[in-house]
Amino acid sequence: MAMLSVQDLHVSYGAIKAVRGISFEINEGEIVTLIGANGAGKSTTLNTVAGLLKPESGTIEFDGASIAGVQAHKVVQRGLALCPEGRRVFTQMSVAENLEMGGYTRSDAENRETLERVYDHFPRLKERRGQVAGTLSGGEQQMLAMGRALMSRPRLLMLDEPSMGLAPILVEEIFSIIKQLNESGTTVLLVEQNANMALSIADRAYVLETGTIKKTGTGAELLVDDDVRKAYLGG
Amino acid sequence: MQVLMQVLNGLQLGSIYALVALGYTMVYGIILLLNFAHGDIIMVGAYISWLVMAQLGMPPVVAMILSVLGCTLLGVLIDKVAYAPLRNAPRLSILITAIGVSYFLENGAQLVFGADAKVVPAFTDVSTIQLGGASLSFAAVATVVVTAVATVVLTLLVQKTKLGKAMRAVSEDMGAARLMGINVNNTISFTFAVGSALAGIGAILYTMAYTQATPTMGMMLGTKAFVAAVLGGIGSIPGAVVGGLLVGFAEVIVTALGLSVWKDAVVFLLLIIVLIVRPTGIFGRTMSEKV
Ligand SMILES: Nc1ncnc2c1ncn2[C@@H]1O[C@H](COP(=O)(O)OP(=O)(O)O)[C@@H](O)[C@H]1O
Ligand SMILES: [Mg+2]
């Protein structure tokens, strides 16, 4: 059984239909990526799964239980975390306080343990733990946003454009951390405009276009697919 | 001696404004709402004290507890009934609702209690305390001490506790806070509860000094405290305290100079000057940081 199963999902903002009947699945242990142009509906999909938006129709099942329309603060308790587009760290709080917020649903004892692991993945966060998050660089803020999402101990981590606005060397670093996280047991749903990088680490991928899924396959297949190359990989 | 008395008067009045301003600032900080009904909550607190002591003949300590409790519940109820359904509505709708709630409370009180002032009995027989040869008003000293303690407790709550941090997280980014597992509605209710409890304490301290409850007493008090919050930088806890003290001292100084008819005007003049020199208030952050 799939860990996350989304079937015929529709989501609208008033009259604007942003997601029009998409279906996809993620199995335990996979890295799955959703790629697509700006405005395709990627963030809308993730935000709906996370409970920030309500679906118009369709089903969302996590571990076999429906989470469609469940409020965001309850979704995270089930082991599903979203690291949102644009990072959205709490800029006026310290790095340590941001991480503490990430572990809001967990006990202090659990948080102490998770914090060690997060600092292992992101040593720079440990160095800067007392610093106000708004003064971090873009790359550091992305690491903080990821670390914060990890504090809830998710079994499925959803990442919305983690490489956005980062220098190539940092993009490499972020992607290698995503791989590490996956190898240590976290299932990953990755949304990216940087299709090249995303496809090269993904087990499977879905191509999203104006709210519908246009293509699906393994990362390796789509990397060499002509249509995908033309549309998303610059030829 | 005369000067010391005036300083104490300024501190006393300023402390009351500060307590009320803290409530404004906390609610504004979390949902960007100018809760115009906040001053009227104090009025309700004053009537509760009057009811409990003058009508039911119960001891002052009961009146104090019920006033604070009543204000706390009222604040939470107002949020749940009037503001929560509008959480995603344009800010103007919520602002107008707040003005509506304020009128509702004022007119409701007038309907129930009548327009004439009710005399709130004294909370204590002690009227002065001796300090190094000087005899100081008990109400004034109690007001200053209570406000100082409340400010420290509030600061610790917001800075150090899990709930306080959740409040700051919600205030900065509601969506991100929800993703952390924070129940945003409960956090907002808690903020209203704390702000309104402070209003309840303010009601007791105010009636200690002025011994009256009237349906419209919350209006001027609320407006002055609002000015204090804006002066200090709305959303800022130290700002509310400094703003409250500034407004209190301005009034006392103007009155001491024999110009008491000008005291309200001076408060608003102060507001205009500060907003020209520093639009975000004394401790205010620039708005761009808040996005
Ligand atoms: N808050 C919103 N209100 C109205 N329309 C929105 C909102 N957010 C996104 N949209 C629209 O929904 C569509 C999908 O957006 P989004 O999910 O953000 O795409 P992506 O993440 O793939 O770039 C776009 O047409 C976008 O303009
Ligand atoms: Mg997006």
C-alpha cells in the first residue's frame, strides 16, 4: 500500500481552478518529485496535502487514513511535514526557537534527541543557534526551514522548491542533504523548478502542467524524455 | 514633597494606561486587529466589582477575582463570537466589527445598569502607606507595583514559555505556525484571555483610584491607552509600558500646571508629534520586517 495516495484532487482559489483532478502515489522510502512550470499547481498540491488548503473534491490518504480537509496542525502530528515555498522561517525568532517550534507537537525529551540529529545534518545551524533567523543567509534559512520541518520527526517530508534562489554550490549541498535524509529513512516528496537536479535524485517523478499530470515515470526515464527535455531541461 | 506626589500620580495613571495598552498591543501583535472593544472590557470589569461588593455584599477579594475572571471570559467570548468567524475577511470588516462590539457593550451596560454612575466601594481601608517619612497613596503604590509585576510576568510568558513562543510564531506567520502543529485558534484565544485579564486588573486599579463605573468609562480610557500603545510602537510590550507612562505623565503635568482642560488635547498632540518623528512609534519595528 502506498504511504501517500492522492486521487482525483481538485483545488480552487475562488473561481481559479489551480489543481484539476490530479492523482499520484508515494511509497515508503521513495523520493518522488513533482516538476512543472511556475503556476502549474505544485505548491497548491503540497499545501492541500499539508492541510493549509481545503480540497474541493478528491481523496488524500496517508497510511490508509483520509487526511483530506484535516487541519494543518493535526496533519503534522500524523508524521507528515511540509517545508514550505519561500522557507517562511520565523525571522524574528532565534534559530534554536525556530527549531523548537518545529518540535511543537513533540515532547521535550524527543526534541532534545531530534535536535542532535538536525544539528548533525546541518552543523551550521548549531553554530548559529542563538542568531535571529532573519539575519541568516538564504542558504542557511533553507537549512533552518528543513531542520525545523524535521523536528516533527516526519515519515514523509514534503519540500517545496528548496533550491529556489540559492547559488549552485548551495543547491548541490541541499540536494545531497535530501538524499542523506532519504537514506536514513525519511520518505521525500520534492517539488522543484530545477527539474534536472530533482530528476537526478528522484526514484519517480510526475510532470504537472496547468493543474493536471501530463507524464509520469522514473527519474532516469524523464531525464532523457524528449518532451521533458524541451519543456523543463532547456532542450 | 509636592513634586514627589505628582510623580507618583503620573506613575499611577501611567501604569493604568500601560496595563490597558498591553492588551491592545498583544491582540494587535497577533492578529493585527485594533480591538476597539478593549476599553469597554474594563468598564464591564468595573461593573462586576460594583455588583459583587455593593449589590451582593461580598468581600473585595471576591470582587477582584470575579472582575479579572469575568473580563478574561468576556475577551475570549468576543473573539470567538465576533472576530474568529472573520479570520479570513478583509481587515476593515474586523475593524468595523470591533467598533460594533464596543457600541454593543456600552449600550448594553447602559440598558442594564442605567446611564448614571455607580459608586464602586473601596477595596481596602488602607488609604496611605508610610515610606521614609512620606505618606503615599496606597492605591498609587499598589497600581505601580501590580503593573510592574504584570509586565515582567507577561514578558517572561512571551519570551520564555512554549505558549509565548507559539504566540510569536502565529504573529509572524500564521500558515507556517500551523505547519509546526500550533493550533492557531487556541493561541489567539489565549492571547485574548491574557490581554483581557490585564484589562480586568486595570479595571480594579482604575476603580481604586476613581471609584466609579459608567457605561462610557471605557471609551476615553481605551482611547488613551490606544494612543499609548501606538506611541510606544504597537505590538511591542516595552512600548506599551513606556507609552502608557508617557501619556500618564503628560496628563499629570498639564493638570499640575493648572491647564487640566487641555490634558486630553496634549495626549493627542504627543501622538501626532511622535508619529511625525517616528511613524512606527518609539519601540516599533518597521513594517517591512513584519511581512
Ligand atoms: N492565493 C492564491 N489566490 C489565487 N490564485 C492563486 C493563489 N495561489 C496560487 N494561485 C494560482 O493557482 C495556480 C497554481 O499556483 P501554484 O500552486 O502556486 O503553482 P506552482 O507552485 O506550481 O508555481 C496559479 O495559476 C496561481 O496563479
Ligand atoms: Mg510554487
